[in-house]
Amino acid sequence: MVEQPKKRSRRGRTPAAAGRTSRPRQAEVARLAGVSQATVSLVLSDKTQGSAISDETRQRVLDAARSLGYVPDPAAQRLAAARNNLLGVFSFTATFPTDVQHSYYPFLVGVEQEAAARGYDLVLFTGSSSGGAGASRPDALSRVRLADGCLFLGRHAPVAELKRMVADGFPVVHLGRRDELEGLPWVGADYVSASGEVVGHLAALGHRRIVLVREDDDAPASTDRQQGFLEGLEAARLPGGPEAVFRSADPEGDLTPERLRHWLAEGVTAFVAEETDTGAAWHALCRAVDAAGLTCPDDLSLALLGSPPGDLVASPQATGFDIPRPELGAAAVRLLAARVAGEEADEPLVACVFRPGTTTGRPPEQR
């Protein structure tokens, strides 16, 4: 015998539901609708397709749930799906980059917006409790497994730990190129083409000797910029090779006004610096120019392969290119969500936008 629904109050809830303080359960919905709890679970999880549940029964369950004020338990739903609807974000920096002036911050804007659009919450993991940028302990990244998958960003990542996660099948994505670890999905910007375009701009202005200033490491972003720089020189038929690249572990200490004047005396008329999260190369180049009593673009031209550091944003706009960081963050979330769902996906390189700026002009001798 089918149990008849109880009389509702004027507000659409039973008298018992109107005065209760605890969350109604599916068993109560089943009793009120006169069906099994399994039927209630199918209807409320919207899994009735292909089952022998009539429209009348489905409606009765929905009416009963509404009258009781039933709201699905999100934790139970996530456990049933063996997922938490959580995406992790791990930054290999000593503190998480929440300052709007930090170069990583726009990445996070894109990450947050895309995650929200896809119904995911974010868990932000700082590197401080696992050694900051080093994250060298064997279990340094184990906490990220609390999420369904994790997005990593930073120039220097613990390859062994990431390799272990990839081997375990845990969904991970690195924001930035990471070819050295087979099987690690990543999204990145086309730094090679963008850097070559900057060199082409300088060559079109008449510069015939150009030097790249960069930090002394093998981060893929630095390698890509140098590759694009050298390819740009080759395309413009300008001198390249080791003499065209100044690589230093301490740009602030090694790039002196005397060294700068020596280059100018040898015929160098333009300098290009790479962008990094420290901004060391660009800072060193700008300070050396100031200390030497020179100005750009009157005495020499300067260009930046990326965006200026936060503390130099108000300075004359540097010629270079802008990295579409929010778009990269969104692309990383799309790729990670696909990995969490067990889908094959790929994200193409994101193009950078050339920025004319005011720090470049024709060489002094051509004016």
C-alpha cells in the first residue's frame, strides 16, 4: 500500500518540517513520498535516465523533498563521486603570491575565475611549510592529494616529487613549460616567438649589436626566451653566439656601469633583459644605466622580454611583450579539470602581445 503524502502547511512544508532544526534525510523523504530510499537517491541525484521511475513517482519525490526542506549534503555527494570538487594550487615560492604586484598574481585571477565557472573550489598550498621554493623533503607535496588534482607554478620545481605523482596517476598540471619530466602536462606561453619579435623590432630600428641580460639558471622560461632572442638575431642577420648573451647568477653585482660603457664602446646599442619572478636582470640593467649617467632611448635602447617588476610599473613603459597570465591560468584549470575527469586534453601555447613601449628608438649614430 502506497503511503499518502502528509498534509502540507500553507508554506509548502509539513508541520513537522516547519519546526525542525536538523537536516532532513533521504529516508524521511522516502517515507513521505511512499517510495524506497534508493528511488529517492536516483531522483535527487538526477540519475533516473534509463530507470523504471515514472514521471509521477519522480514528481512525488521532488514534492516531498521540497516540503521537508531537503538540501543535498555536499560532502556526501562528493564522497559518492569519489571526488571533492577541489583543485589544489601549489606555488614554489616562500610565501603564496597574493600581492597584486606579484608577477604570479594574474595567473591566480585566471585560475580562480575558471575554477568557479567549472564548479570547483580551490585549496591554496604555500611552500612555506615544506621548505619554500626548495620543497626538497620527500613528502613535501603529499598534502596536495587532499584535492582532486593540483596545479603547480614556479620556476624551480622538485622533479622527483612531481614524477612520483605522475607515476601514481594523480592529476597534476604545471603552469609553465616542463619538458624535462615525461608525462607531466603543462600549459605555457610562446616566449620563443615573442622574444624573436622584440629582436625584430630593434633590428627594424637600425640596431646591429644587441645583448641579452639573463639570470644564470636553466628554467624553461629563461631557455625559451634566450632561444627566441638568438633566433631573432639570426633572422635579422645580426651577430649572435655567446657574446650576445650576458648570463649572471648575480646581475645586480655583475652588471656594472663600467661593463655597460664597455659594451657601448664596442658598438652595442640595445640591451634586452628577461623577466623573472625576481626581476633581477631588468633591475640590474636599469640601475646600471642610471649609475652610468645614461638615458634611454637617447643613449641606448632597452627592451624587456615580459612585463616590468611591480616596483617599476610606474617607470617609462618598457618595450617588450605582455604575458597573458589570466588566460594561462584559465587554460591550466581547463587542462587539470580534464585530467581529473579522466579525459585526454591539450592546450596550445598562448601567444604573447607585443608592447611598443617608450624605451627603444633608433641608435644614436643614425639620428
